Amino acid sequence: MTTAFYTHADCKLHEMGAWHPEAPQRLQAIEDQLIASRIHDLIEYREAPVALESDLELVHSAAAIARVRDNCPAPGSEAAYFLLDADTKLNACTWRASLRAAGAALAATDAVIAGEIANAFCSIRPPGHHATPEESMGFCMFNNVAIAAKHALEVHGLQRVAVVDFDVHHGNGTEMAFSDDPRVLMVSFFQHPFYPYSGTEHPASNMHNVAVPGHTGGAAVRQIVLEQWLPALHLHQPEMIFISAGFDAHREDDMGQMGLVEADYSWITQQIMQVAQQYSQGRIVSCLEGGYKLSALGRSVVAHIQTLAGLD
């Protein structure tokens, strides 16, 4: 079996203005780096399907879904954008891109559970981990990883899953979706204090989210993984692992102030894979979250995929 790479051209059509860091060029930078690294032909490319509204409803309220669906400007309209918040906008293509992003995570989950592929990376946007059940926010429309994890539980009947989030920002939407759900373990690190200024107050017992100060580097993060993530993951024994793969903790990414490099992302991926091999039949679905310095993003995603595919 192989590693699959899910994406769709529709994900490049959503944009929030030329100034916005969460830009279509992010996906192109990943694709360019895959070609440059010469692993382009060693992974299986799959087109992301469109998710159904009923899929989104696994996590999100009808009102949250309607707010995105019903407020995208019509093509060619005078208003190019609809503002959900100061940093999160809808354009004419956002709804379709959002359905492709969630659809990629769902299709990857189905294929991994069916044994068609070993694992998958979803190169998608909009990202998802800030989207709460009731609100789109922080560049995110719908919570792709949470939807996929809930799909694995509710549709495929898995009993335990884990979400691993290594974005520089706390995945507040994912925490809200699964807080106190004993079927789901969430482990993460995140810079704090920092947007969205959450994750430290009275976390539920199934949340192992570790706040770190700015300028934290790879050595400290590896210690967190070894001493806090891995014991929790071994105790939970997940039947499948989902990754919120944000690469904005890279030392070159000025969205945050952390100090990770490509080797750290590869090492973290190795640790996750070892847990997956022990408890999850190797089943992993990874979805792109943050990462805004294009060169660092492309290199880091390649390191992540190389490790998933056993090519590093």
C-alpha cells in the first residue's frame, strides 16, 4: 500500500484578498516542492470529492453551515467578499472549496479504513481546526479533521480515535467538538499566549494540549511528545489517528514565534506512525492546517509526506 495525496483545484479558488497569508499559493508551493524533491511520482494522487451537508452536520450546527453557504458572494457581484470576522472572508468559491476540503478528509478516511492506502495527506484549504461547532473563524470554515474523526466513529464504527495537532495555534474548534468525549483523545502543543487565546483553562480529561512560550524549539517539543503525548496515546490505544498538520511553528514562519525545522516534523511524524502501527493498523489521515512561509511550508510538508510514505 501507498501514501495518497488528496487535493482539488477548487481549493485554490477560495481567497481572502491579495494581502491575506492563507492564500492559494500555499497549495502550489507544496506541489512545486513535491516535484523538486522527486517524490512526486512515488505517492498516489487522488481528487477530493465534494462533502455533503449531512457530513458537515456530524460536527457543525445547521446555523454554522448556513452562514457559510448562504453568504458567499455571487460570481461577478459588486461585493467580492463577505466578512465572517476580521481575518476570515468568504468569496464566490469558498463554499465549493470548503466542501472539497471536508470531502478530501472524508474520502481519505474511507480509503484508509478500507485498506486501499496506508495513509493519506490532504493538501486542502480552507483549513479547519479553529472552526467550532457553531462558528467559522481564524481562516477556517469547517473543521475538516473533526468531521473526518466523527465520520470514523459514527459511520465506520471505530471505538477510539486520536487527533494530533502540531499547528502553532491551539485547535480550539477541535477541542470544542470533542471535549469530554471519551472516544477521542486530542494531543497538541501550541504557542501561548497567542491566538485564539484558548486551551489552558480547565481542559477536559481527554485533552492533552500543551501550551509553550514563544521561541520554543524542536528539542523542547520533542520532550513534550515523549513525556506527555506518547503516554496519553499509548493509554488511549487509538484505532485511527488524525493529524491537524500545521507548519507555522517553523522557525522561518513569522505567523508564530516557534523554532521547529523540517527534521522536527519528520521526527514527530515518525512517533505518530509508531503509535499507529501498534494500535491503529497504521491508519493515519493528515490534513493541512497552517503554514504561511511558502518555502518552509513546502519543505516541511515534503518531510512529513516522505516520512508517512517511508521515503525519508
